[in-house]
Amino acid sequence: MRETGTHEQKDILGRYDAVMMNAFGSPKRVFSHGEGIHLVDADGNRYVDLLAGIAVNSLGHNHPAVNAAITSQLSRLGHVSNFFATQGQVQLAERLAAAAGEGARVFFTNSGTEANEAAFKVTRLTGRTRIVAMEGSFHGRTMGALALTHTPKYRAPFEPLPGHVEFVPFGDLEALERAVDGATAAVLLEPIQGENGILPLPQGYLAAARRITRDAGALLWVDEVQTGIGRCGELLLHRADGVTADLVTVAKGLGNGFPVGACIAVGDAANLLQPGNHGSTFGGNPVAAAAANAVLDELASGVLENVRQVGHWFAAAVEELHHPLVDHVRGRGLLRGIVLTEDIGQGVVDAALDGGWVINAPRPHVLRIAPPLIITRDELRPFVDALPALLEAGRG
Ligand SMILES: *Cc1c(COP(=O)(O)O)cnc(C)c1O
């Protein structure tokens, strides 16, 4: 058992509660360092990190290539305003643009919610204002991104939010077809709803949404903040369905923990933003760009294949347990939801933490497994072996 009983963590957690705004509840651990797939807490206990900072630390902790890229860039140029360009920023933009489609252009941000803010503003420049988003969606916490986020408990305290956003049932193509017309600026989708419990769109939905938006002259906007940059075994998951979107947003895994995000616009949508429409002091910062370029280099050297193979093996291995508390495993690559037959997610998360595993439960009946993309089968197998006991402990 790895408990918070010792002095070092207790002291810091007490001070945390006194000085930090209560946005996240009381944390259960204080982490001091990490190495690869492992985290170490302030009392020296080791954990296997199967959450990776919520799908962020794609290459694991203390990755030598990312560290080298960051420190070498920092020693040359740490920041310059967006009145000027840097080589790494342009290189990163070229790589992201190439991943999104022909004629794409990039606007850099520091987070996923800011990438969505940028995209939201681009949709307004079409001259239309209506957005169709999905029930169960999550797009971030700033006022604009929140207006696109469905979860009523996140929205309610902050009404009124930017308007003209309509929500349709997730995965219901007929409802989408009915909702989209000549006044629709954009349709906004997550290929897999991460915060809603790793819930994938039905097969064929993205391609149909592409057809529906094209016919209506509306933009197709895909939020790949969680699913993109290798997490699901592809640089951009929607591209694996043969779909080219007009707007794509990415962040989480892009900098391996260094804050960086991007709004990518393709084709005509790439020309909507004009000087004065939007900006960012830090967006496209040379250090962030160096981190992201290092991540993309690593992903291209075998990591994506690892994600597909290990992710597939993991889902099958958990289902083969035939445990009565596991209904099924969903998701793609190394973004996996273990769907439970009872609402015991938080109990299992707590039991896992005490057993040395970091996971979370985005919904009461779903465990999220989003480890560093470099994890091997041998490193994941002990978790699969431990899962039955963790499920039973979590049930209490
Ligand atoms: C996490 C997330 C966001 C918000 O990103 P932040 O970096 O936390 O602002 C937006 N969209 C999706 C799909 C996400 O998973």
C-alpha cells in the first residue's frame, strides 16, 4: 500500500488545501518526479502512470529527446513575440498542416481550450453563427469552449454563454441531418468523447458528417485535443476514416507536458482569420515548438505502431478476464475506457492508487486508461493481472 500517511505528503497537501482555490478537490498524492512510465511521490513511493497527465505525457516522463530539445532551444531563444517568426514554429506548423490536409494553416495556442476558442472565432468569420455540437461533448473551460461543452453542471453557473450553439444526440446521424442547414457555421465533433467515458462515434458517422456539412456549406470541426497526436495510433484520428475536416484542434499530447496547442484550418477555412481577429502572447513559443517537434520526431519512429499493437492487446486482455464487473472495453490505441457494470469507478481509482497505479474515472462507470504511448505489453500486463482485485476492492 502506498498511502499518504507519511509526513512529507501530508504537510504539502495540508498547505495545498489552505492556499489553492478549490477547483480540483483535494489531491490524494504529491508527485515529486517521474521516469518513463513511472511516477514517484514525495515520500518515495513508485507508481505506474496509466493516465499520463490525462493523455499528455505521450513519451513518458523525463524523456531525453524532449528534454534535450527544450533545453537547447531555451539556451538559444526562450521567447519572442508573435511580431516575429522562429524556425521551429514554422517547422511545427508545416508538420501539423500536412497532417490535417491540403492547404492547411495553423494558429498556435497554449492549451486545448484556447485552440477551441481560436476555432470558434474562425467559425464566426464565415458570416454564419450557428454551431451544432454533440450531447456529452467536452471542449474546455473558457467561456467560448464552455458554450460548446454540453455537460449542464459545467455550464449552468456561468450562463449566459456565447449563443447559437445547439446540441444533438451523440452518434445520431438523422438528428445531425435535421439540425444542419444553410445557417449552420460549423458542426463540432470529438472522434471519441474522452471526458464522456471514451465514447467513440459510430462507424461511418464522421464521413457522413463530412457530407452533410459540405452540402450545407458548413465547416466540419474536429476536436482532436485528446484523440490526436498519436494517442489513438494515428497523428489525427479522423484522417484514418479518410475524412478531411475544415478545422482541427489539438493540444494535450503535443508537447509531452510542455503547454502547446494548435487550431489547424484547412482549405478555404484557412484564409478566414485576418490580422486583428485573434492573437496570443505565448502561442507558438519557440520552446513549446521545440518540445512538440521532438514529440513528432519520436512518434514517427515506431511509437504509433506500438500504440496500435499494445492498445489492441490491452483491450482484448481485459475482456478476456470475463470479470462480472467489466462490461466491455472501448476506445482506440492507448485511449481506452473500461466500461463497468456498476458505478464503482472512483472506488477502483482509489484502490488502484493505493496499489501503485494512476488511472481515473471520467464517468462513474468508466475507467480511463491513457498511459504513455511508449508503454509495452510487459509493462501493462501486471495491471491486467491486478485488475480483478482492484475492481473488487473498489466495490468495497
Ligand atoms: C482536455 C480537452 C480540452 C481542453 O483542453 P485544455 O488543455 O484542458 O484546455 C478540449 N477538448 C477535449 C476533447 C479535451 O479532451
